[in-house]
Amino acid sequence: MLHGRRFELPVDSELATPIEVVTNEVFMVNQSTRLNHAIAVLGVSLAAISPSQPVSAASLDAFAGVLGGSGIGTVPGGCSNAPPPALSFFSFTGTAWPVEGIAACGYSGSLDQVSAVTGPLGLSKSLAPVSLGSSPGSGSFDGSAQSVANFGRLGATAHAFIGTGRPSGNTQFQSIAAARFSDTLTASSPLVAAASAGFVSYQFSVDGSLTALGAPEAFYFGETYMALDLQHQSGPTYQVVNATVRRGGIGTLSNRPPPTGWTTGEGSLIGGSTLFARDFPMVWGQAWDVKVGLVAWAYGTSDSNFLSTAWLTGMTLYDANHNLVSAFNLSAASGTDYVSAVPEPQTWLLWLLGLAWVGCAYSLTRGGGRGPNARHCVRERTYRFGRIMQGHATCDS
């Protein structure tokens, strides 16, 4: 394995510019509005006269994995690495796991997945410190990952830490978390004839932080990544946005300097913004499938925290001529109200408490889950968020 190396996914100069990932090849979508419109209308017309395609049931998936170790295994000739098949939906392909088996290749950890039809669905994974080599000074690694999936909202956070020392050889030290929801939607409107062509655009709200602190130095690794992906019908994966930070570098959003709403410094990026996916073809009165996924990755010593992010905050629908349709009904197989869904205070509290626990994770892992500081961290943050939700305190007080 080559340290610090991963596959870059090029993104165009605009945040809303799509990336289509097909069998590991990346294609830029033509930016001509007229051409996009003509292709989309043609696609909808063919769909309208073709036999109905089967639609998927609503489902949720959560993934969490941590991988670390020296890579001194028992496989003759050594091991090969590749992106895990379980994460094939996601556009991020920078994570590589041993094909011949984790233990056989000299590593510890696992990549876990859970699925459900109702949410929220959560999954967490942690790895206690493991040695990164037999020689003195090789260091150790520990990490954690957590994901939450619900219809219309996803969260993922990954933490990675290399202790004192410099890893070498075929060492691994990474954490990854991912979440995905799949749903089937149907739109109708008194303003548009049933079975006529139309378009839908998705709107997301994303916020979080990336950190990979420390000055660049040989064999000291730190890199982190986040990506939000969308698949409409059975089309290719469309990357709505990505964010990345490397040790000693400045954070970027979709491979560009971050826009308003984000702040970056050496080895850090924090903020949030509203993002729009391009218009996708649909047919009024006919069901279509949509999948949305969020992935957070941490490598070396770094953190990718997007546990309370990736809201599907709205949809905009159009007729065949791209005229806005202001009045419509939208039904979902999951029963989710994507048009006017607003989280109740209790839901916000649960998400904020989740962030409190993540914020305490460093104290817990560094102290082995023991000690008054770790326990006080959890108690104090739980109490403060409760006071905020009851109106007795503010975020600044």
C-alpha cells in the first residue's frame, strides 16, 4: 500500500456541477442547458412509452469500519487492496481494504453494515490501539466511526489517530462511516397532466468539519474526506459535493476554495451551505427511485465530522417545458413528508446529544473510557443541550 495515496474525483468549477461515476470512470456532464434539457426530455418520453420499470422499496443502510495494523500477515506473496464492494454505491473510491482478508493480511478491524426499513438507523465501530510494526518507534493506531441514516437525513463521522511513532511498510490506519437512504417517490399536480414529462431538482443542507492537524512531515499521515452522492432512478451516481483536507494543506469544497459559509485554515475546514443537484427527468403520476448517500473518511491522524448534516431540505418540480410547478403533491413509499418535513425539538435534541458524545470521544479513547474528565464531558454536554432545548440557555451562554 502506498501511504497517503487515494483516487481523486475531479469536480467542475461550480458546486452544483455533477460527477457521474460509472465503473470507476468519471465523466463531466455537458454544461449546455439546452442540450441537458433536450436529453432529459428524450429520456422522459422514452420512459413514458416503455413498460413500467420495477421500483425499489424504501430502505436505510448504515456503514462503519475501522482498519489498522502492521500488514505483517500470512498470505504468501502479500496482499492486494481494493475498495470494499459494500461501498460500491458511493463515489469515493479512496479507501482500500485487503482483498485476501483482514486478519490474514495482518490487520485488525472490520467494516460493518446494518439495514432497516424504518429509522433512524445507527451504527458505530471502534478499534482499540493496535501496533503498526514490530520495530521500536513504529507507533500505534486507533479509530472510530459512526453513522446515522434516516429518510431525508444522513450523518457520518470518522476519527483516526496514530500514536507516537512513524509507521512504515504496508501499515493501514483508516476509519470510514457512510449512510444511505433509498425511497420511491410519486408526484402529481392539478396543473400538469398525468403521464406527462417533467423534472425534479433536489436541495440539500450540509454542514460539518474536517481536521488533519500538524505540519507536513515524512511518514506522518493525515487526510480526510466527505462526499454526498445521489442516484436518480437507475442512473449513475451523481456527486453533489465533496470536501477534503490534508495535513498541512488548505481545505477545499468540490476541489475549489470553500465558498461563503465555510472557514478553512492549515489542516482544517468547517462550515455549511445549501447545495442544489441538477434537474433530473421524471414523469408526473409515475413513481421514480432516489438514493442519497453520505460518506466520511479519516486517514492517519484526522477527523471527518458530518454526523448532523446532509438534510434533503426540499425539491423543486417542473413541467416538460421547464416551467416551475408551484402546487403539487408528493408521496413517498417510506411515508416521509419531504416537502414540509421539519424536525421536532426532540429530534434536534437527539442529534445534538449525538454530537456531544462524538465530541467526548477523544476523551473517552485517550483515557480508555475511564477517568473523571471523560465522564464529566458527557454529563456536562448532555446537561447543556437539555438546557438549550428547554429555553434556559443559549449556544453562546
